[in-house]
Amino acid sequence: MLELKTLGLNHPSSWLSTFGFALAWLVLMLAYSPLADRIATRWVAKPPTLGAFRMLQQSRSKLILGIVAAWILGGFLEELIFRGIILQSTQRLLSPVLARPMATAIAVCTAALGAGLIHLYQGPRAAIIVTQLSVLFGLLFVISEYNLWTVVLCHGLYDTIAFIRFANKQSKYSQLESTS
């Protein structure tokens, strides 16, 4: 049976440092996002299909509902599945046969590929972007000593910013006709 501690959901020694680390990593992720998009654009010309998010632009209440859903589905469930379960399980499986750094690197990439795959509904370019960002979430999980709360906070805040920018038509893809 999996325990909360095993998944990275134990009570952090300091919520303030957990939140601070999540914010600092968020800055890194926001800075990397344009590069992730440029890399993905080299591989896939067609922009992401973001019609599922168009409702965020319709009203503030839909935006708030979308943000709440993003925190639950993206921030919490994705991180629980991909970092708490897949990353750690892959690492435990590979550690007896590979050096720990190699097992960790493969585990981070395996979890990131899984996260990218579940975002294929947004198109291949989005999946490539998400895979890259998911590698960063995996690194955060490892660097934070497997504190899932740090990654949940960072992911939730990242999605909140992305949703607000999309709703206010400030993101690169928020005004594309092909996303409706």
C-alpha cells in the first residue's frame, strides 16, 4: 500500500521554503517556456489546438472554474501520477541495475513523456512543449528532495498564469482561429 509520505505528500519541514522554492522554480519555467515553444515549433509547424480552453475567454467565472480544475487535474493529479508514482516507481525499478543518477534521469524523462502523451489532445506541438516543461517539474521534484507539494504549487501557479494570459488574449496562441 502506498503511503502519502512515499508519494512525496508528507508535511514539509517548512511551508514557507516549499512555497518560496516553488515560486523560484516558476520563474525558471516561465523563462524557459518561449524556448520550449521554439524547440517544438522546429519539429511541428502546426500550432497547438487549444479550442478546449476557449471557454476561459468567455467570462471570469469560467476562468475561475478553469483555474480550479487546472489545480486539481494538472497541479495535483498530474503531479501525483507522473512524479509521485511513475517517476519514483521507475527510479526504484532501475536503481538496482543502474547508477542512481542514470536511474533518476530515465525516471524523470519517462514521467515527462507520459505527461506529454496525455496532452496530445492539444496537438503534437503542445505535447512536445509539455514534455519539456514536465522534465523541469521532474527536476524540481528531485531537487526538492521528493517534496510533491513544491511541484504541485509550481504547476498550479504555472497553469494559473497560463490560463489568465490565455483568457486575456495575451498569449501567443490565444487568438488563433484554428483553436476555436
